[in-house]
Amino acid sequence: MKIMVINGPNLNLLGARETEHYGMTTLEDIEEGLREIAARAGVEIECGQFNGEGEIIDFIHRYGTGADGIIINPGAYTHYSIAIRDAIAAVDLPTVEVHLSNIHQREDFRRESVVAPVSLGGVWGFGSHGYELALLALLRRLGVQ
Ligand code: DQA
């Protein structure tokens, strides 16, 4: 079984970027933690971070057919990328949306998520821990745990 973990623009700067919103944990540490959980569950994960919309879509297309689920933090694309939403809908895999910050507690433009309607559910406001919660939820949904 394989799960894609996709992070969008600026998330390569985690640990240094707006730490009051996004915390001190780096993306490398987050991915490492997810790899450990996945390994214990006997599941493979394929991680990718991309600053460009097209790169995210290409990654979804590339791994979409061989994967069983998606964890995605699309960053700012969350709020307006119909193209990423359509890519998720196209591969038709169970998808969990993640945000480190509570997007409903911030600027109005962050409240809308165009990927939420094509996701199983979402986790926001729990910082880096949200990725682990998303993985556990997805594993449970896939019948792994
Ligand atoms: C974010 C929230 C987005 O609004 C923002 O553009 C990000 C990060 C989060 O994880 O809280 O880049 O997705």
C-alpha cells in the first residue's frame, strides 16, 4: 500500500517561516515522523514538496494510479486552485487535507478550501502533529489499522 504526502508552496521553509503560525518543526522532520509511522504499519509513503501548481498536479498524476491515498497541504493553493482540486478528483483516491494553522481563525481568504469538497476530511490547527493525525485517519480508513 502506498500513500502520497504532498506539500505545496513555501512549506519547504517550515521551521523558519512565520513560526507563530507554522511552528518550529521542519518539513524534513515531519516527513521522517510519517515515514516511521508508515513503516510500522507496513505502508510505503511517497513525499513531495513543490512550489509550483503544475508540479503538484504532475506528482498526483505520476503516483495517482499506484497509490491508495493522499495527504495534502496545498498551502495557499488550497484557497483557489481548481486545477489541484480537479487532479485530486481525477485520481479519485481517499484524500486528507492538512493545515498546520487553524485556517478558520485567520484572514477571511483562508477560510475557503476548494480541495475540501474532494477530500475525505481535514485536519487543521494542530501544527505538525496534524500530519500524523491525517496519516492515522487515512490508515484507519484504508483498513490498515
Ligand atoms: C497553510 C495555510 C495556508 O493558508 C497558507 O497559505 C500556507 C500554509 C497551513 O498549513 O496552515 O502556506 O496551508
